[in-house]
Amino acid sequence: MNLSNENIVHVKKDGIEYLQFRELLKYSDKLVHAYSLKPLQFSDKNEDAEKNYKKICDILGINYKKIIKSAQRHTDIVKDIKEFTNQKFEYVDGFITKAKDIALVTKYADCTPIIIYDNEKNIIGNIHSGWRGTLQRISQKAIWQMVDNYGSNPKDIIVCIGPCIKQCHFQVEEDFINKFKEEFGNVEKYYKYGEKEEGKQKYYFDTTSLIIDYLTEIGIKKENIFDSKICSVCNVDLMSSYRAEKENADRNMNIVMLIDEEEKA
Ligand SMILES: [Zn+2]
């Protein structure tokens, strides 16, 4: 199976597989990134996680001992990483950094992975946006932090939306729709009606389109937003999916790091 499309390259190298964005590969002198695929998995309970970090990092040219990650609690908290720390973050669901040689990691089983790159100021972000994070506009908040902390201009920012549960599989109920209505007003364009089950109306929600819309509202150019167009549930053979695997779901990881060009030279 090959998931490559106009935005994504499906890489198979040294026995492992991962996805990369064609757009970010244009800046491969500045940054390195990947979204991991099975069998490499990264949940905290996975005994091979450490070994798997080493495996994928060796291929990408990342020091696996200099990774920043969080337990992720579906918050809207984005942390600006100024220097490497062994601190285990918990109530943090996104990172930004201008620091080189420090890899930012987020982990997934259906939630939306978002890599942000300011190619003018050379700043990266790695954001875990599950539906709760999407509701709280975590990706917008990350971009505001880049603006506030580093003077980023949204027009220079590239946004790459990785594999996640897409509308084809994201079945929700009325209470979910109501939460989004409260925050965003009319959200009719983001859902389709599903069947009625036991008297309950089901809906299929498109979180990706909502994210794209609220990022363009703050000045991100539509042509600078790249969607993987890959559904994690449809592709459960290659990626962990909470919807498909329930509590047996492990975690994929999304990694991004700025390269220290001087050190490399
Ligand atoms: Zn699907």
C-alpha cells in the first residue's frame, strides 16, 4: 500500500515507513519531519517505544535523546521551547520553537497532527489537535504565540495537516454538534447527516475544513495549507486509530526539528 498523493510522500526506508509533506521537503536544509507508520509505535505503554524513537531518528538524522514530548491531555496549551529539557510535559498539547536540534514530538490515534512552519523567521510548531483541541482552536493559539514571541507574520506560515479521523469516519451526535455551534456559530457546512440509531441522529463531522477555515481567518494563506487527505480509520493497517482499535490502539508520532546548519556544515 502506498499513501503518496499530491501533498504526501510515503517513504519506505531501512525497513520502516513514514509520511512526509512534499511542501516541507522543499525546506530540507532547514528542517526535518515525519509522521510514523506501523509497525513502529510510540505510546507510553509500548516497551519498544524508546527503541523505535532511535530507529526513526537515526534515519532522519535526529538525536533521539533530544526529543520534547508531552503526555497530552487535549488542552489548548502550547509551550514555547527555548532550550532542551528532560522535563516530561503533561498538560501541554503543542510546542513551538526557534531552537535548533531539538525535536518536537506529538502522538496520535485519530487526532489531528499539525506542523506549522514560518519559513521567514525559521520557527516550527507541532500541534496535537483532537476534537477538543480543535474546539479550543489550539492551532490558532500556537500561531498567535509565534506572532507574539517572534514577530511571525501569518502570511509566511505553512500549515501541514497530517492523517487523522476524517469526515468519512468521524461519526458524532447532537451534543458534539452543539458544542461546536456554541463556539463557532453556524457549523452546518462542516457536517453531513448520518443515519438515525435508536432514535439518535448521527452526524459526520469534518474537523479538517473547520481548522482550515479558522486558520485562514487569522491570515494564513489558503495556498499555504497542505492537507494529507488521509483518514486514520480507513488506513488502520498502517496507523493507529482509536475509533478502529479502541483501547488496543497504540500511537503514531509526528516529529519535526529545525536543523542546525552550522553544525551540519
Ligand atoms: Zn475514513
